Amino acid sequence: MALTLLPAADAATSVGTPALNIGIFAAFVVVTLVIVIRVASGKKTAEQYYTAAGAFNGRQNGIAIAGDYLSAASFLGIAGAIALQGYDGFLYSIGFLVAWLVALLLVAELLRNTGRFTMADVLSYRLKQRPVRIATAISVIAVSFFYLLAQMAGAGGLVSLLLGVSGEAAQNLVIAIVGIIMIAYVLIGGMKGTTWVQIIKAVLLITGTFVMTVWVLGKYGFNLSGLFQAAADNSPKAGEKLFEPGLKYGKNMTTKIDFISLSMALVLGTAGLPHVLQRFYTVPTSKQARKSVEWAIWLIGGFYLLTLVVGYGAAALVGPTAINAAPGKANSAAPLLAYELGGSVLLGLISGVAFATILAVVAGLTITTSATFAHDLYKEVFKRGQTTQEQEVRVARIAAVVIGAVAILGGIFAKNQNIAFLVALAFAVAASANLPTILYSLFWKGFNTRGALFSIYGGLVSSIVLIVFSPVVSGKAPVAPATVSASMITDPTVDFHWFPLDNPGLVSIPLAFFLGWLGSVTSKEHNAAKYAEMEVRALTGHGVAEAIDH
């Protein structure tokens, strides 16, 4: 099938049938809303709203984790990165996958045993409640907001390619629709409804990618060597370099160091992402939490292997010239490959899956942020624990509406801006502020309140400052397509950076660990009994069902 691309401004209408794409997306929304209403509507306790009362087993939760983690960036961005940068693009997949070993070995089981609803339950367990909960809530809201904003802005940015519409009003409308549907999922279904949406989305995404993988391999007689050779032949500028390291990160010493910095953020940031951590509380036991991660690793790992074929298939069948000429550039590789393989029908299915992906991710982020506000700030800080569950759930619902409205407005204002730094910031903050504090709380008996505040605020501030004054915000186009939901270009004439790396992880993560140590050793606060109590709970799960009132 010949693929014809019009000039960039009109490229959105050059492939596929927009009405079909919209119809498939609408069908997904209707089906999932019906399921959410049937399985999760009605009055809820705080435990049911935040964690589905531990109603899911390890397999179900593992599929939901995959659905929560595999965002549109994972599908569209990584496939595009592999198509254009080959080996270096696939390194993103490795970083995202290895991160789950950190979560499995260091975080999942202990976090499930120690906490109840949110990450702050763990971090404040043996420390002073109010200052630690406030700091943790600020960090969680910052990570979630930047991740949420990037997804919402990405929804508008992808409209021109996937739905064939253009113009400010049309993109704003799509962002608003995504936000409204997201709010409906959260308000009606809580965590249980959101989890089922993520399970359905994960199945659709992995199935769709598997179909494309088999289709691509079939065109080359199921011979990987034939596929790779075709990709090299159709990429004249890269050629055989598609299969060697260095095409993107081997240009000079700065890019090599930047790759190390990005890898640190990806590998360590996942275990500190609040919407991922909260999923460990939706299973009844720590054993099921561990099983969840095992399922997630297999599913996510298998998915990234599929994207390897999809990425090289796009290079072979579509080509870098057509990909770079399309709206979204690298992010258009998978949809253009779908059109090349199966025409309008397959493109419509992939378009629907892409938007379903955005929808499921933003729903998970919204419920996590609303839980943090209602449980950590409203109940524990503002009301000092003196609230009823009905009041707490009502505040969480109001917070979800407010967060959704802010996300819609933020997505509208950010849709024409560089959003690469938003996702990078989310991972950098999670790796810098959240993970050091979690590990210190779980494993170091000398850790105290000052250390927690130093590491959280230090990691948060340092990662934000370094990214704001990095090249990714000024002076050049973003160079991390695998972490971007849409291709947004900075103004190359504006350059105010003084930090040379695109990702601050190499500096901000060690700094946060150091500040956590420094704050702890300079404070006399020490509660050996409370640490021993937390250690027993973390290792055995004793008392996990009890309310955290201390």
C-alpha cells in the first residue's frame, strides 16, 4: 500500500478515516463506562475509593500496573525512537523495564506491608506526621501534575495525526473531552473502576502491538534479519548504525553523560512514581503485591520486545523521511506503520488504543493525586485525623474534579509548548525526592524527620531548577522522544541554559541521598522503638489492616 503524506499542515488528513478513528475511540469509552458503572458505582468507603479495598489479585493488578505504566509515550514514543535512532532508541525500553526490578526487590512488598492508602503513610510512619506528610504531598502532587499535564497536552498534540482534525478549537475540545471522561471514571468507579479501565486498556494495547508485530514479521517471512536489513536499507543516513550504540548518545562526551543521567532517572524514578506505588495497596497481601510486579515485568518486558519489531518495521516500511514529515514526527511512526499495514481500519484501531492509553493513564494519576490531597492533607494535616470516611471521600471527589479542571486548562495552554521537560521532570522528581526517602525510611534506622524533609525538598527543588535551566527547556528541540507524548519544539533562538544535561538525574538523585543523610546526622531525633516496629511490619505485614493512627 502506497503511503502519501501531504505537507505538514495538512498531513493529519492524508492518512486514515477520521470518522472511523473517532468511532473506535467512542466505542471504547462507552464500553468502559458501562463496565465501570456495573462493577464499581455506588457509595464507597475511603478504602474502597483509594485502593478498591484490596479487591484485586496479583495477576489482575499486574495487568493494571502494565496498563498504568505503558503510556502513549511508551507505545508511540519508543516505537518512533527505535525507527529513527535504532539501538539507542531501544535503550529507553531497557531503562523502563529494569526499573521494575528495583520496584520488585526493594519497594513492592515492604511498601504494601507498611502503608495503607498513600506513599505518605509509609514515609511518615516513624517520623513527625505533619511536616513529612506536607512534604510528601507536595512531591506527589508535583510528580503527578507534570505527568498529567504532559499526557493531557499530548492528547491535543496527537489529534492532528490520529483524528485528522486541526486548529486550536478542535485540539482544545479533545483535551476537554479526555479530561471530562477521566473525571467520570474516577468519580463513578474510584480505584476499582479505574483499575478495570487500565486492565482493558493493557489488553488492547498489548494485543494491538502483537498484531502489528506478527504482520510486520510476516512481510519478511518471519525473518528478523530480513526486517533489520530492510530497515537499514530504507534509512540511508543511519544505515547499519541503527544496530549500533551511539547514533543518538554517542556524539560527544556530553551526550554520553546525559544518557547515564537519563538512565538513572528512568531506572530509579519508576519505583518512586506515586500512581504506580498506590497500586500495591489494591491487593490483599504483600505476596500478591510481589506477584503483581512479576506479572507487570513479564507484560511490560514482552511489550517492549514487540516495540522493537514495530520500530524497525516503521523504519523499513514507512521510512524516516515520511516519519519526520508527519505531525508528531517520531510519535507518528506506529500509526503510519499501522496505515501501511492495514489501511484505515488498522489505523483506526491503533488510534483508538492510543487515546485509550492516554485516558487510562490520566485516570490513574487523578485518583492518586486526589487521594493524596484528601487523605494526607485534608484528613491528617488540616483536620488532624478527626474526619469521617464520608467526609474524606467527598473531599477526594471534589479534589478529582478540581485536578481534572486544572489538567484540562494546563493541557490547553501547554499543547503548543515543549512538554519534554514535563515527563522528564516527573521521573527526575520521583527518583530524586521520593525514592531516597522511601529507601531511607524502610532500611535505615538512623533516618529522621529532618533527613526526610532535606531529601524530599532538596530532590524536588534541585530537579526542577536543573531542568528549567537545561537545554531541553531552551535552545534546542527535545531529544527524548520516548518520554514525550507529542512532538513539541522549543524556540532555538531563546537560550538561557547553564546546566549542560537534558536530564538532572546524575546530579539531583545523589544530591537527594546526600541531603537525606546530612539532615539525619545533624538532628538528634531518634526513635529506635518505632523503627523496630516498622521493620517488623515491613517484613511480616503484622498490623497492616489496622488504621494508621499515631
